[in-house]
Amino acid sequence: MHKKFEKIHTQKEYIELIDTICEHDRHYYDECKPVISDYEYDLLVKQAEAFEKEHPNLVLSYSPTQRVGEKPSKGFREGEHKVPMLSLANTYSKEEVQEYVERVHKLLEKEKVLFCVELKMDGTSISLRYEEGHFVRALTRGDGRVGDDVTANVKTIKSLPLKLFGKNIPAILEIRGEVFLTKKVFQQMNAQREEEGLELWANPRNAAAGSLKLLDPKEVAKRGLNIITYAIVEGGEGIKSQYEVNHHLHQWGLPAATARHLARCTTTEEIFHFADRIHKERDDLAFEIDGIVIKVDDLPSYQILGTTGKAPRFAVAYKFAPEQAVTKIEAISIQVGKTGVLTPVAELTPVHLAGSTIARATLHNEDEIKRKDIRVGDWVVVEKGGDVIPKVVEVDVKKRSPTAHVWKMPHRCPACETEVVRSEGEVAVRCPNPRCSARRYRRIAFFASKHAMDIEHLGDKVVEQLITKGLVSRISDLYTLDANVLAELEGFKEKSIHNLLSSIEKSKKCLLSRFLMGLQIKYVGEETGEALAEHASDLETLMRMKKEELLEIEGVGEKVATSIVEYFSDSNNLEEIHLLLKHGVAPKQPPKKKIEGHPFAHKTFVLTGTLAHYSRDEASLLIKERGGKTSSSISKQTDFLLLGTEPGSKYDKAKELGVAILSESEFEKML
Ligand code: IVH
């Protein structure tokens, strides 16, 4: 393993290096168990880049540097599917699954048939081709016979190996799978679109399909697509069962179903047992599924079973109906976001849905309300997919009362009464007043939240009180609060006042990247914030940077650079930054330090409660410098729980899972 940057000189060393990187990709994406730190990984990539720069003719097609290519000048080429891409027959009924199973027994003239049952991924299907183990082509389904060649875009998906490894890799391998987005990435994507006033993606499937069809691979790379494979259509000679297909795909380094997401069943009872378990676990999965796929396990039987019209008889999809409930819209209220976007929200008669009571559902924007003809007083069907926020599916027009009335977007902001604006080409309506109290509330709440400065004890409710009582009106006011002022807040006693003041104090020593998130510069999210902080290393430098300089930073394009320059030339923003610094906020971005061979190396930490001597950021940094990682949730993969005072539920979960628990003093000793 290469620990520090060493120049490589020979082609042999280069090939070995690329193979090592591919192996680490596999550990990271496929097994979720990286064996080296991100820092070490970046070093390897840098080594490869340096060699490639000097020997452009030796660059390997599967080098990680080759993932993001150039944009095709004339849209996508088309490609033919040698084996057509069919769709699946699907059903929502257990009876029909039973009938299907019986039919298969009859057609195969067997008493016992084995089925391989998998998750039905809710994405967009893709056909992938590997030649001599190298990824060469990806085609969308298209009309099933001819699809679009999206090779350059699929190459950007980091969990897809560009080169396979392991034993018995067929010379030609054509496989099928699904390109999808995790729920988290999907939500982030829509949150950003909402802020930019763009139309939202209806679901992760549309978002994945839309992203795959972007013309510029650089844009696709930013979308965070994911992939899973589940079928071999060419090159699987000798593989006898679907269960083995999954096994082989996995062995060759391809993301494929394993363990709890795969079952071999013979009876419908077993199939439904699996289906019911998956249905229960559905909300906890990182990605959306819309059911399960039941496949005959024995591959040679596929010939006998044949196809019906567009779907093969070897498989059927058993889909989960989304959980729905009927309730009434009592009112439509407006939520003003931190950038001033007005979002209409349905206030519902509370109703029980998929394990929780819901009283609100987002209506996204005015166009959406018009399209669905939603009126105040209407009875509506609400649905909860994998998403946390429930949505209004449709109106029960038959039940509409004569008093139900059409809703209109107000002309003025409900919080500050400024006239709202709707820019051309945007669906969003905005309050343009930067001093709007609702916007202020959102901005301050965001500043304090986990996404930015992570100030403990300063949750949304506290911010709301601070604003309505007139104690705070801008972010910098937070740093002027004292015990006397806080005593005015409801429920605030000596202890809670002390806690809040000490976490505000602690937040003064913060990372520049977090501070930048806190400033809420348009288009500057977590990743960009980190890239900026790392590049500039201090705020003053960043504030002085010209657009051309900003454009040199990875991940900063025209839109982002313009927004940053505009932000730092606005006198209100400059005044606010000046006040924050004056009150002692001191954002710093320490250079990446690396301590080798520390017991924290490759260990995953979760933090809970309040530490006496370190802010969360400081503790995380110390861990990372020593080669460890931090995560926000406890799982079997967690190595240590770092325990502060007043821990949350993570403490119980750690005990339950037998995760080692470190007190602050033990942590310090180990440091
Ligand atoms: S096998 C003949 N397995 O569902 C088609 N498909 O509704 C064989 N899908 O086009 C496909 N998860 O895009 C298969 N585990 C899985 C799947 C899966 C999702 C998609 C696929 C297919 C569609 C059919």
C-alpha cells in the first residue's frame, strides 16, 4: 500500500496502481468497508494522474480519471439490443402470485420449483456490456430493441466497476440492471431544485432516468447516480440459476443483490414471508423499491417458459401498493423558505398513515395545485411512498362540497407583506425582501442546524421564540445573547441557559466549510463549501478571490462562481460577516493533517451527547486526522461510540449492538 505520494515510473507500476484503486473502489462501494482512508485513496489517484499526464498514450480506459468524459456533440447514438429488453408482468395481488406459481409448476411439469426472489428496484433499466472484463457500453431500454448509448454517462457512476475482477470472467458479458438514486440524494436534489425555483422531480425513478439522459457527463457525475445489476443476457454459459447469477455478478465486483435482499423459495408462503419482511423494512432502505421480483431460479427452464407478448414467463413482479389514506384539506398555508420561495402546504385533518399521524403535506407550487385542481375543503387521497413527506395524490371530486374554494397564491408575502415575484420560466414564487421575518427565521434556524454550524440546544423552536420576542433579528445577534436575555424565553432555566450559551460559545471555533454553509450562499452546498474551504483555507482569501480563480476549483462552475462573487460584494453580507468576526467567530480550515498507524485508523466513530472539551467538529477532525471516520448513525459497522453527557438514543442502540463505548477521558488517552 502506498502511504505517501511517490512518483511511479513504469507502465507495470501504473497498471498495478490502477488495479489497486479498482480494488479500493470495490471495498468502498460494494462492500461499504473501505480499508484505506479517503486521504490515502486520493493520494493513489493523484499518483495515477501524475503518471497519466506524462504518458497520455498509456492511459487505461478503466482508470478512475476516465470516468467523466466529454459531451457528445449531437445527442446520443443509438444501439441495438441483441437480446430485447422486455418488461415484467406485474400484480398487486397475492392471489395472482399464487396463480403464477401454479402456472409455472404446470408449464414445467414439476411438483417442486425453486424461485429466486429479489427486490424490485425503482429506477430505470440499463443494459451493460463488458468485453474482456472492461466496461464498453451502456444502452437504455428505449423501445426494447433499440436504446440510447449512454456509455459516457454510466461511466460516471462510481459504484460501477470499469474493470471486472475475480475468476472466470466471460470474454463478452452483457448484463441488465437498474440505475437509481438513493432517497437521500433524491431529497437533496429536489431541495436544491426547490430553492432554484425549478420544477421538482416527481420520484427518484424519473430523476434517475432524467439524469441519465443529460448530455454532459460532467453534470451527470454531479447527480450521484447509483447502479445495481441483476441479470446476465450474454456470456453466462455454465451458470445454472438466477441465485448464482447474483453471486457471480457480485464476485466480479458488480453491485448485485446479496444476503437479506435475496431469497430462494419453493412455496408461496416463503415468497410472502420474504415480501412481508421487505415491505416492513421498506422505509428503512436507502433506496426506493416498488415491490419484489419473483424469478424462476433454474435458468434452462426459461426456454420452456417462453414469453407472452412483451413479458417473459420466467418472472413476475409483485408490487407493493403505496400506503394511502383519505382526509380533508382544512386550509392551505404558506411556508417561506430561506431564499424566499413560498411553498404552499396543505393543512390536513390529521390522519393515520404508514405508522404515523400526518397533518400536513407539501403542495410544491401553484402550478401543481392547479394541475390537480386541489381546493380548500376538498377530500383528498394522501400517499406516503418511501419519501418522508407525504403527498396529495388526487382529489375525490365526487365528495367536493359547494363550499370548497379555489386557492390562489397571495400577491404579498404572508410574513412581511412585500409583493412576491415570479421570474419567467420558474414555477416558484419568491418573497424578494431579504429582511423578511420568515426568511430570517429560516436563515437563522439553518445557520444553527446540523447542516451548518451545528449549535446544540439551538433548535427551530428556540430560534422561533428568539425572533418573535425580538431578541434576535440577524445571525450575528446570536453571539450577543446573554443569560439575562435568555431568561425571557419560555422554559429557560439556569441549566438550559448555560447549555445554550456554552454551545454558542463553542461554535465560534468552527470549520470554514461549516461557516460557509451557515452563510447560505446560493448554490454553495456541503461539497462546494468543503472544496472552497480547502482551497482558500481562510475566509479573507476566499472573499478576495476573483471569478477566474474560483473557476479553477474543482466543482465550481460559472453559476457557483458568479453567486460567490455576488455574495461577497453585497454590503449587507459584508456587514454581517464583519459582525460575526467581531463577536469572536473564527472560522478555520486546518490543512489536512495525517497521523499514521494510529489505533483510530479505519475505525468508525459515532458521537453522542455533549463533550466537555471538544465541539463535534473538533472531535471529528481529531478522529479523521488519525485515519478514522465518523458516521451519524449506529450500526454493526460502528467501532466506537464516543459518549458525552446527556446522550441520545444512540447510547441505547450502541449497548444493544455491543458497540464499544468510549468516555471523553478514554478518548483523550487514546488520542
Ligand atoms: S429482471 C424481463 N429484476 O423492473 C425483464 N427487473 O417492470 C427482466 N427491475 O425492466 C427484468 N428490479 O427495469 C428484474 N430485481 C429486478 C428488478 C427489475 C427492478 C425493473 C427493470 C424491469 C422492470 C420491469
